[in-house]
Amino acid sequence: SQQGEEDPQALSIQEGENATMNCSYKTSINNLQWYRQNSGRGLVHLILIRSNEREKHSGRLRVTLDTSKKSSSLLITASRAADTASYFCATVESGYSTLTFGKGTMLLVSP
Amino acid sequence: NAGVTQTPKFQVLKTGQSMTLQCAQDMNHEYMSWYRQDPGMGLRLIHYSVGAGITDQGEVPNGYNVSRSTTEDFPLRLLSAAPSQTSVYFCASSYEYQETQYFGPGTRLLVL
């Protein structure tokens, strides 16, 4: 069953605005990962944040992790039309050797 | 460096037919996995392997079979295709199970 749940399910913004997506999960995790999927393509890894980390940056991406609330957020700053995609969070539960994906957030960035 | 490759890209099967979805990686990754993606369901794990000769079931293994005779290849077999197996199938690999996953481009399967 799905461990992570993304919120919102869909998000529509204008170019230049920031986009924030949230992920909640249920159990203790080793790490949490964010992936992007362009329409009809495979998933591409964006960021991995470990359970002992609180924040991580990569270019225009900022990920936070709050293990006490069992939640993570992905912030994309200064969005571009090319950021239009589905974004998934995935978790590795403590003691397990598999990655569990959420259902994703569809982001539409309009020019 | 081709990364993760999958063949075929598209396939149409009739109910009851069998087929094998191919997956190969050239990154010397020990961990490989198969997911299916259905609308509104995200990705669900079918089978995975932590190394050559070792496989295990994921969340939705019924109707699928895997083997891992080499580090590079991880084929997924549909034993007797059913319409419920209509989906997009993704293969992924990684150095370790909890590290970054590298995905293939996917195989779109339609079972009539």
C-alpha cells in the first residue's frame, strides 16, 4: 500500500511563481526521495533527504523533512513551463528494502 | 552509458497470452525492480532483486514472474495475460535499495 501521500493532487501556477508540494507518510523512514515524471516518460530522481537531515537544496529545488510530523515538502522556486510534470515522493521504511511511492502531484506551469 | 533500457516500448496482447518484458542496465547496479503505474494509483512494486540469483515479491506480484541470472538483466514475465495487467511498466535500478533509483523509459502494455 502507498506509504506517502502527496498534496495537492494538482497545482496550476504561472511562470515565475513558486510551487510547493507536500508529502505525508505513516511510519519511520530511512530516507525520503522526490522524483519528477514528464508526460509519457520514466521517473527522474530529484533529491534524496535522509531521516537525520532537515533541509536540502539543489538548484531551484528545496526539500524539507519533518520526521516528528512525518511530512516533507518540495519547493520549486521561480517555476518555468518546463517544470510542468508530475512529482512523486517515495520513502524507504525503516527495516524494509523497498521504495514506496505516493500517487503524485501534477504541476502545470503556464507561460 | 545507456542507463536502464526497456523493450518493447509498446505491446498489445490477447487475454491468456504470455510475454516477457526486458530490462537491462549497464551501471553495475545490484538492486533492480519492476513497477507498474496505473492512473491515479502511483507506482506499485511488482518484484525486486538485491543481486544476481536473488528475487523477492513486492506489493502486487500475482501474475508475474522474474529471474535474475546476471547483474545486468532483470526480465519480467507475464504468465497468462489478463486485462487487469493493462498498465505502464517501469524497470529501475540502483546501487543499493535505499539510494537513488534510475528508471527506464517504460513499456506500455494493453491486454485485450
